[in-house]
Amino acid sequence: MNIGQEVLSLLKEEITEIEYKRYIKQLTYDPKKSSTDLAVFYAPNALVANWIKSKYTEKIAHLFEIKNGSKVSIKIALKNQTDLEKPKQNVEQKVQHSLLNPSHTFDNFMVGGSNQFAYAAVKSVSEKPGIVYNPLFIYGGVGLGKTHLMQAAGNVFQNQGKSVIYTTVEQFLNDFIRHLRNKTMERFQEKYRKCDVLLIDDIQFLSNKDSIQEEFFHTFEALKGAGKQIILTADKHPKKIGGLEERLQSRFEWGLVADIQPPELETKIAIIEKKCEINKVKLTKDIINYIATVIDSNVREIEGILSKLHAYSQLMHVDIDLAFTKNVLKDQLQENRANLTLDTITQSVSKDLNIKPSEIRSKGRSKNLVYARRIAIYISRELTQNTMPQLAQYFGMKDHTAISHTLKKINELIEHDEDFKVKIDELTNKITSTS
């Protein structure tokens, strides 16, 4: 077994079996093209290559360092790609330090109401580093685009010839421990305090780590004092990160704190369309709409879904249609309808449409109430075993004929209004995935 295979075997132990089989298992190591500071792997297609580049290259590089004690750059190429010449030393050194994903740019970041403020803030910082919003602190849930935005700015800086370091708190901590153990802390400090731009992901993992907080505080002070740009991401606002020193918390708020919210349906659709364009995957509008409704808030899933569809299509030699998509992604829905109740459905609909559950079950006839009640009745009929008389009793309607009339109206809307159909699908999948 060559070192490339050994590293992939080590990686298998650190990730899920599904991710290993879907992506890592498809990699092929090329010992002839590789060297002491460059490891070359081949991927079967661009989707798998891009996914691995964005998620695994840093971890693979770290495992190589554990195995042979020296840093290597990871090259993920397509099987038919011939441009594998070793990069020049000065460029290679930057890649080792920054580990930026070149596909993360401002151009391919989809802007919507949920992320517009954060996008504008990062874009502004990329134009005037160290001058406006320093530090810039971006927070939000998993898979909403924090890393993409941060690295988009990093790619701009790097293209300008600036020294950029992108890392996670975990890698920063590992680096710190290794240099501390080897008594080479001056090299650690030289690396992190002399760069032009420092980008650090998942800053919440500094929590309750006193020694690393102390080191990070001095790194922060050195960079800020020299007018160097700092961009940080976390899953929550600095004030809500427990176990964080007060002096660090206050410094994280010195510049600008921007949040990213889960994307609205229109933005999810736009993201999928853009990813299809980038990865040259052809999907019809109904398939794109379906995928948008399956995904709850973690848009990072999109790359994996497209990769999965593409792989299944290629291996099974079939075209991608809606039925095929639903079958391939059935495990993505995490359906658990057995535990669904009318109360659960009504509460979900009321929360989504900003109407009280009691109002949906009332006899109110305003346009908004009728709209919400119809949706709740339709989804309840689809997802539960309740009869029409039972639904009539629950929703305060006269009898089963009133329910039948409501269902007829909803089906007419679904048939003639594509946006309404997508809204129903999104709500249905949201309810089944959280039940």
C-alpha cells in the first residue's frame, strides 16, 4: 500500500461511511506524479473533485504531515487532466499556508435577503483590507455560506499578492500544540503574526481553552496593531459564545458583526441553478424546485446532492428525471410520518405563515386565514391517516364536504400555480424532516 492509500485509509476512520464511499473512495493516488511536497490524486468528475477540494484537502494534507513529518500540497485533478506540473515554490508556499478553495468567489456566491448584509460587509473588506470593519465577524448556522464568503475575500487578497492564512480553530490549536511540543513557538508566531490577512473558521471552538485563547489574543493584537485584516466565523454571536474571555469577546465586536440567516426558497433555487451551471449538470425546473424543498437550511448539501445524482445517473446509465431524483434522495428526506399529529402540522404551518395555530382552527374568513387553513388541511390529509370528518372536526369546519371542497381548491392551485406547488412541497418536507 502506497502512502496515498494509507492516508485515505486514515481519513476513512475520521469521516462517515457514506461520505467515504461517495467521495474519498473514488480518489486514485498517483505516486509517479507526486513528490515529497506534492500529493496528486485523480477524481472521476468535476463534482467529486470540487467537493473534495472544498472539504477534505486540509485534512488530507494534515494526515500526510502525520505520516511523513513534512508539509505537502494536495492536487485533486480529473482523470483526463494533464496539467500537473509542480507549482513554483513561492506559489506552493502560499497554498500550504492559506488552503483557500479557488472555487469560492464572490461571483458564484448567490446573494439573497438572508445573506445580503454579510455579503456587502465582506465585499467591502475585500476592497479596503485593514481599514473598514476590522475584525469582521460573521456568524450563522452550518452550511449557510460563511466559509465561502470568507474565502472569497481571501482569494481576492491572494490574487493581489498578499500573504493570506486560512485555517480553522482546530488546525490553529493543533499547530500551536505541535510547535509548543517541538519548542518552535517563534516559528508559530512568525507564521500567524506576520501575514497580511488572517481568516479563521469556527472561532466558537476557542471556548474554555485558556492557553490557546491567550495565544490567540496576542496574535489578534499583533495583527490589529499592524493594520492587518482579520475575518472570523462562528455559529453564534460573540456575546453568546460561552467560555470566551471577556477581552476576546469585546475585541471580536470592535469591527463589525454580521449574521447569515437560512436562505429563503427563492435563494435556494438560485443557488441550485448556479451550482448546476458551474458543474455542468442539467436539471429541469421541477427537479430544481424539488431539491430546494428537500433541503432545509444547510445549502452545503447541494453539492453532495448534485454529485449523488450525477454519480447514480452515470453508473446506472439513466437520465435524471423527477421520479429518479425522488428515489435517489429518499434518504435525504428523513421521513418519519408515523409520529406526525394534526397539532404538529398546524403549528408548523402557523410558524411558517406567521399566523397563530388557534386562528387557523378558528372560523375566521380573512384571506390570510383561509390560505393558511387550506394549506394545513391539505398537508394533514397527505401526511396523516385522519379521515375527512376528523379533519372537519379538528379545523372547525361544518362537515366532510367542506374538507372535500377545500382539498379540491388546493389541488387546482397546485396544478396551475408552480410557486404555490413549490411552497406546499417545501412545507411538507420541512414538517417530515423535523418530526
